[in-house]
Amino acid sequence: MADLENEVEVPPFFLCPISLEIMKDPVTLSTGITYDRDSIENWLFSRKNNVCPVTKQVLADIDLIPNHTLRRLIQSWCTLNASSGVERYPTPRPPISKTEITKLLKDLNSPNHQMKGLTRLKSIVLESEKNKRLMESVGAADYLSNIITNINSGITSSSRDEALYILYHIQLSPTGLKTLGKTGGLFDALTCVMQRASSYEARAYAVMLLKSMFVVAEPMQVTSLSVKFFKELVNILTDQISEKATKATLKLLISVCPWGRNRIKAVEAGIVSVLIDALLDCSEKRVTELISMVLVQVCQAADGRAELLKHGGGLAVVSGMVFGVSPVASERAVRILYSVAMFSGSGRVLQEMIELGVVEKLVLVLQVDCGRKMKEKAREILKVHSRVWKKSHCVNYDILI
């Protein structure tokens, strides 16, 4: 069509102000400006803008009103210019409405219609960003979370898995996630999904939804997490469900570990040995960086450092991250070594650090171009333990002056 538009004079008001192409499905904003539906939906929902592209007015109401008169004019013009190769655009299918979504959500309360309704809602949520926002605005999260939390109500696991899939893909706003977090029993229900679900996919979506929810969770919700919760996160990592699930689990651990006694709970759940084992086999840079951050946090607890030292490959793996993966992983590895050396630096541990080449790595940190804080931590470790390490051939203490 683009080449033809150069040959046939197109009325300017047929063109979308965003794409500058003939509108297939013209819709009008509350500002009175008409756009092609695909272009304005992308502007509003995918790119998350809240102003009219032309007038720059803030949109309190983002309802898109079909401009049927203009659409018919465009279709007639296309038909009149068919001899010039202009194709007539078909009449667009009406988009899903709030009323239709609300009816489908109410049908979920009927066991006979539940699975059919969930299947339709699944196709709707995957269709467009606009549909996701519509579903959130009519309270879909309440209906879906009700299915997930009613464990003993006769709801099938398939229905529960579908509801979880849809709820995750709505990609709720921060306000929506905060409201969802107040749903009674949802955290426990999602923990049960991580534990009992026969589907790896359901377990993955449970942890990914939890990761989003804890970003905006209340402090009391974060500090009241149980050891069981952390054990299920450890199982997700152990089972290696998917890289996406692994990253979500690690990000979730990073967000909750600093709160209350969560570091200790994570250690009790066995997180340290699982992370060390994961590092031994990991070749993906981002995953390694995330693991290193979790280890930074759990090694701030004495029990976490003890578990790291108890693992046969603990110190060696952490030392290997220094200049072995990325600048981010190197900095975090030095932070872990700092916690170990400064707060758990027994004679046996200090001797092991020499034998494993950890001390040489710390000296190297002082000699190469890297972050200031990283150098400061390496320097402090070497100074504090200079009496033990001064006889080592690998440490030139002149560089510490």
C-alpha cells in the first residue's frame, strides 16, 4: 500500500498521526483525535503513555471509540481507487469489551462453565496489552485468585493451573499487585503450587507471580515467611524447571533475604549448597550474577558462612568468580570473601584461602583496574590478616601501603 500511496493522493485525514499510514480501524480518543487502533493501543498500553500523542493532554479516560463514519469513508475511497491497485480494508472485528470479560469472569463461579471460561480468558489475555488492562480494571485478579486459593473446594488442578497462568500474564500494575497480596491465603496457596503441582509450568508461574508480588509487598508479609516457603524455592532451583523460573526464584530471594530472619531461614532451607552446586555447572552470566548476590546476602549471617565453608567447593567457586565471569560477579565475589575472612576467618579458613589461591586473587584485585569499593575490601582483608599471610610468597605487602 505504501507505494500506491505515492501514486494516488490520499486524503490527509485518512492517515494515522502516529504511523502516517491509512487507518484500518480508526478510533477516537476523548481529546477528539482519531488514530489507527493498533498504533494508539501500542502507544497507550505497550509503551505505557497516558497522554494524547497529538495534543499532549493527560488522558483521564482511555476508552477508544470506533470512528465508524471515517472507517466507511476510507473503505469507500479504497473501492473507488481499486483500479489504481488500492485494496479495500475489511471491516475490523469488534474488540473484546468489559461487559464480555465480566460475563466470562462470573461464569467461573459455575463448575460447568469454569474450564471453558478460563480457556477463553487465556486467549483474551494473550491477545493484547489493552486486554490485560481491561481484565485488571474489571477485577479479574479477584476471580482468578479465588480459584487458586480454594484448595479443597472441588476445583480441579487443571482449572487452578489455568487461573494461575492467566493471573500471571495479566501483568498487574503495582497497585493491582499490592491489592492481590492482601488476598487471604494466596501466598500459602502459591507455596502449595510450588510444592505439589505436577506441572513444572505451574510451579514456574507460581514463583514468577510471587516475585512480582513481593516487589510491592508489605514488610509484615515479607518478614513472616516460613522456612517451608524457602524450601520450595530451593526445590525450584534444584529441579531446574526453566531458566526463567530460576531467574525469578533468585530475584525473589534477593528481594526477601534482607528482611528479618529470612537469611537464616534460607540457610536452614539448604540454599547455600544448592547455589554452590549451581555455580559449578552454570555457564550463563546473568544467572551467575544473581546467584552471587544471593550468596552475598546469606553470607552476612554466620550460619550462611558456615555452610559455604562446609561445602567442599565453596571457597574455590567464589574465588573463581573473581575476574572469571563479569565485573558484577567479581565485585560480589569479593564481598562474599570479605564476609568470610572478616567474620569467620579461623586459622584453618585462612590457610585454605592461601592453598586455593584466594589470597593471590585478592592481591590481583589491587593490581588491576576495577571498582574502588572492590579494591578497598580486598585491601582490608589483606591488611587484617597480614600477620598470618605475611610469609606467603604470593603476598607483596608493599602494595598495601
